Amino acid sequence: MLPPQVVEWRRTRWGPVGVTWKRVDEVSRIAVAGATGTLGSRIRDRLSSGGHTVVPISRSAGVDLHTGEGLAEALSGVDVVVDASNAFPTDPSADLVGTLAGATRRLLEVAEEMGVERGVVVSISNVESPAFDHVPYYVAKREQEKIVAASGLRTSMVKTTQWHEFATNPAAVTLGSEEVLVQDWLIQPVAADAVAEVVADHALDRSTPARVELAGPEQIRLPTLTRRLLSVRQDDRPVRIVPPGLPALSDGVLLAPESAEIVGPTVAEWLEVYAGHRS
Ligand SMILES: NC(=O)c1ccc[n+]([C@@H]2O[C@H](COP(=O)([O-])OP(=O)(O)OC[C@H]3O[C@@H](n4cnc5c(N)ncnc54)[C@H](OP(=O)(O)O)[C@@H]3O)[C@@H](O)[C@H]2O)c1
């Protein structure tokens, strides 16, 4: 068998110019779970524009991670599976931790059965903090990480801080008709586009590390980020700051961990690009 063709590729868009990455062109068919989501759509677009075949995994594509419907078919002939899904239970009273963890377990198990070579899974930085011991969504992320670590599939994990797009995330922001309520979290956001770029690298390159942490270049309070985004959108609803249920969120528990690789753009650069796309 011929050795895989290795090409040099320079990261220039959001990262420091001059960092050299290696990409293995042998990887050609990549399944993206969550392909219609905030991150997954960016991963899908990036891989597709690089000439790779992307198999979308989402209910709108006929694949359900809760029931397994369509999963084996979707993973047939796939080289790498990416998990950027967010498979909340459809019944809000259902067990959140069991449902989210079950979706990741099912995805990786079926991938292994179908002979998929590798997996790349996205998670959130700092979920291991004891501050989140009673926060079900973060406990679910911990469970997913354990499942990934125990999987027979060769996997890599991309953990990130909140994204710039978190500025309007319903987990902390309520968009009312008269005002916007924003919880006073202190975060260090990274752009979803920059995260997608790194996840795509991990999907294409077998030699990437088993775990990477990413964060953005600056700390910012969420109400300030939301206010700046609304201003670019010419949305004049006032932002009202509300305290988060968990005081640690105000105190910086979600800031970049020491091991994080810092990747641009800054908030100002991101808003500039965002504004450019709107006009
Ligand atoms: N937001 C942040 O700042 C942040 C930071 C770090 C890490 N993350 C992590 O990044 C991941 C992706 O987040 P996101 O905000 O991009 O998600 P999102 O926009 O909510 O998208 C969720 C995706 O999952 C799919 N999905 C949901 N239920 C499904 C099911 N039962 N079966 C198959 N597909 C299903 C959805 O498609 P359908 O609805 O069509 O099924 C959609 O494509 C999550 O693991 C999240 O924890 C987020």
C-alpha cells in the first residue's frame, strides 16, 4: 500500500501566520454529528470546501442519536466521525445526563462496529470544576468525556471555552421583546469558526494530540459581549444584567485553563467580520 500523501498547510485565518500543520489526504469520508448546529455546520463547510465527503448526522438528515435510527447506514464507509452534536432530550423532564451521554455512547459504539478509524469529540473547558458538581449539563459533558476515554475507537478531544456566538445563547441570555436579560458570566470566548478549523484539522490528521484545549485571547463579561453584538446588529434593546444562579460563573470559573492554546480572533475582529457578512 502506498504511504499516505502528506501535504503542508499553513493556518492563516484566525491563528498565528506561520504555524505549519500536516494534513493527511487519505481521509476522505467524514461523518459530522450535529452537522446543522452552530459548530457542526462550520466543520461541515470547512471539510466540504476542502474536497472531503461529509456525511451529516442529525435528525433533519434522518439520523437520530437517541434511537440509533439511520446511524449504521450513515457511518458505513466513514473514515472519521466528529461529534459536535448537542442531543438534548425532546422531553424536558427526561434524564439530561443519561440522554446526552447515551447519544455519545451510541455514536462511538456504532462507529466502532462499522469500522470507523477515529473519532473527534467536542467538549467544554472547565466542566470538571467542583463548582459544576450539581449542574446537569456539565455533569453530562463529564460523562461524555469518560465515554470517549473508554471507547475502543481512537479518539481526540477538542475542549473549548464558550464561543463568541454564546452572546445570545439561551443558557445565559433571554431575548425579550423589550429588553435582553444577560447573566453576568465572566468568559474568555473563542470564535466558533476558529474551533471548527481546529476540529477539522483533528479529523484530517492522525498525528494531532489526543486532547487540546482552546480559548480566545481576551476575557469579557457576557453582558458586554451581548451588548456589543446587539449594537452591530443595530438592535437597540437594552441589556439588563442579572446574576447567574451559580456565583462561580461571575467569578471566572470558565476562563481559559492554563493548558489552553489561545486562538484569535479578538471580539472586535470577530464583530468586524460579522458586520461585513451582514452587509
Ligand atoms: N456553545 C458553546 O459556547 C460551546 C462551547 C464549548 C463546547 N460546546 C459544545 O459543542 C457542541 C455543539 O454545540 P452547538 O452549540 O454547535 O450545538 P447546536 O447548535 O445546538 O446543534 C446541535 C446539533 O445536534 C443535532 N442533534 C440534536 N439532537 C440530535 C439527535 N437526537 N440526533 C442527531 N442529532 C441531533 C442537531 O441537529 P437536529 O436538530 O437536526 O437533530 C444539531 O445539528 C456541544 O457538545 C456543546 O456542548 C459548546
